[in-house]
Amino acid sequence: MTASQARDTPTGTGDQDRPGLMEDGGQRLWRWLTFVPALAMMAVLAALPIANLVMTSFQNVTWSNGQPTRRWAGLDHYLALFSDELFGAGLLNTLVFALAAVAGQMVLGFALALMCSKVTRGLIFYRAIFILPILIPGIVIGAIWKLMLNFDFGMVNQLLGLVGVMPHDWLGNAQTALLSVILVDIWHWTPFCFLLFLAGLESLPQDVFEAAKMDGASAWQELVHVTLPMMVPTILVTFAFRLVLAFKVFDEIYLLTGGGPGTSTEVVSFTLYQRFFTEDKAGYGSAMSVAIMFLVCMLLVMALSARRRSGASA
């Protein structure tokens, strides 16, 4: 190759690559331009309300002739959260409710999904039966279980009476009210965990299970050493979703117990509802909302971090 040919070769290659680079840049610009409307809509629908909520949390809001009057309160509302006994009781009950309910839902949901994954006939029928509770509106669930747990004519007490157990006021007793709501929530949301776990089990590679059977692994060994390790990402995602949703529980508390008796079923969402709509404390309610959002975000970050660590270790 001559010197002139050597000089011409890089130049020709660069001229051929330049249109491709310009095309990639144009596609990248077009993607950003198509993304801008969605980003702007998200900012309007999410960021602005959150910003207004944070701003209101530093203010005292009063109403006069239908118009709000705002006065700067600084950190007073946030400091008041530490001395609010109702908020403290609600936070403790929410943590107990969320952890207990989600644990029960995940265990039952995984067991049902594992059984359905082994079914070869009638899977559609079983799947339809198991997801029925999640299709029922919350107001209907509240009515159903309030009737079933009724002290005088509830089905639960009638069934217990057949075996000689005295009737119990499940929702009116401080010792069993929260437990009753937890059981109702488990019944309601187990289908959600069941669907996610079933989808995860059906996506697992079957050659791994065939290899385990060829090695003589029992059903228990296959579950512990093969199924569960591969299902860890799905388990963590399901746990994160349900923990965040359980932390925001409101409808079941409102319909079944109204936060009582006493503060036995008081949760942060119900306390927030009382501050905003019953006591008309918009500033204090906004501070409480920001604190709850922060706690939920922390829970979500911890769950996602655990999922990332499990993926890295795998």
C-alpha cells in the first residue's frame, strides 16, 4: 500500500461512518423530544402537588369566607409529630399490620402458586377461584366481613358455637380487633401475591428442575435449593409492592373498626384522614403526609436494595 493510499483509507472510513453517527444522534434527539410531553405531564400531575404539600407542611392554614389564610409555622408541625400519641400509636399499629399481613399473604400466596404450578388440568378454573377476593370492591369486603364477624349473628361466631366456643366480639375487643383486620387483609390480598408468584414459577427454566430430579433431589430439596433461590427476585418485588400498599391501608380500618376500640386499630392513614378532614388541620396533616411518604420511600429503597444485592450475589 502506498503512502497516498494509507492517507486516503482513514478519511474514507470516517466519511462512511459520519452518516451513521448523525442518524444515531437524530434518533436520540427524537426519543428525547417524544419523552418531553410525558415528563411534563408527570411533573404537573405529581411533582407540583407534592411540592404544594411540602410547602403547606410549613404553614398554618385557616379559612375565612371560603379563602385560605396561610401563616408561616416553620418546623412546628414536624416537631409536634414526636409528641403526638395518636400518630405514634398509628405508626406502631401500621408496622405490625403491614409486617403480619404481608407475611401471611406471601406464605399463602406462594403455597397456592406452588400447588397450581403442579396442576396439569383445570388450572384456569383454580386461578379464577383464587383471584376472586381481589376483584371484590373494598366497600363490599367491609360489609361482608362486618356481618361475618358480628357478635350477635355473625357466621364466625355461629360456626364456633357449633363446637361449643362462646361468641366473641372480634371487632369490638381491643385484643382481637387488629388481628381480625389483619386476617381480612390476608384474605383480600393473597390473590395478588398468588398471581405474581405463579407468573414467577412459570417463568423458571425447567431444565434446572430436570437436572435436580436426575440427581435424586426430593421435593423438599428441590423447593429449598432450586425453587426458592431462583424465586428470590420475584419474592422481593412482591414483598416491596405489598409492604408499600399495606402501609397505606385505610378502607378496611375505616369500614370495620373506625380506628377503635380506643387506638387498637389506629393506623397512620386513618390518623391522617382525621387530621385533614375531621379536625381541619391542613398544615399539620401535610407534615404528617410528608413524614409518611418519607417512611414509605425508605421501605421501598430498602426492598429494592435487597433485590439488587440478591441479584448481584446470584
